[in-house]
Amino acid sequence: MRREPIDPEGLAWTGVSPKYLRVRLLGWLIGSILWLALLSVPLVLRLTGVWDGFPPMAIAWALPAVVLVIAVLTGVLLPRQVAAIGYAERDDDLLIRRGVFFQRTLVVPYGRMQYVDVAVGPIERVFGLCTLKLHTASPTTNASIAGLPTGEGARLREQLSARGEARLAGL
């Protein structure tokens, strides 16, 4: 993975599975089609003469056009977003990074972890992926790594749990 300006020095990042891009693209495609269909209803009603006068024709055309522009921009950014997701295991903590424009690196000390959860949704299951969620005492912690191969997710769950228990025992 490429080194970003906020990355600590000498850190080896592990990326998520390339299959995760397919999962994200599938979700993007389904969402885009649904939004396009929904926001095209006023245009269809205006063009068929069922709904005259409201909304103005310009707005009826603008709604699906805006959806298309946003969908295309999102589709173009998805590969970079997936490539930016990574994690690094250090002696005392786990680092998680994500973000293309707004980069974020989250540090979760092993001693603060209460439990580690591995979740698999139906689409992830088809691609052999899972999402690892780290739960700490803070309810606002959003420490998760999506797009891990299931074997890697299980390995990380066991390893992080063991490290967390070892750090708590030392307190």
C-alpha cells in the first residue's frame, strides 16, 4: 500500500481483499438504480401527461441527472476508497486506516478492546468476506475492517482477543 502523510513511519499496512471492490460495486449499482428509478418518477409522470405543471420540467429532468452524476462520481472513486482501507498490527495496538479525500487513521489499544466481533452478510458470504468489528468502552468508536477474507477475519478475531485479554490482565 502507498504511504499517506498521516501514516506512522515504518509501518506495514495490510489491505483488504480485492473481492471487496466487487461487493462495494454491487451495492453501488443496486443503490444507484433504485435512486435513479425513484427520482425519475416525476419525469416519467410529466412526459406521459399524468402529472402536469408540477414539478417544473427542468426539475423533473434535473433529479435523475443529479443522481447519474453522483452515481458516476461514486463509481469512479470506489476503487480508490477500497484501496485506501488497511490495518496494521503493532505490539500494543491495532491501526485502521481509510479515506481518500478525508483520510483517517484509528488507533485501538489492545487493552481497551472489550470484544471482537466478526459479521458476515449475505453478499459478503458469496464473496468469502467478512467485517471485523472492535468494541471498546466508548460507544462512539467505529473501529471496523470490512472486506477481510473470512479466514483472516477469524485469525484476527482470535489474535486480537488474546492480545486484549493479555493487556487487561496486566492492568
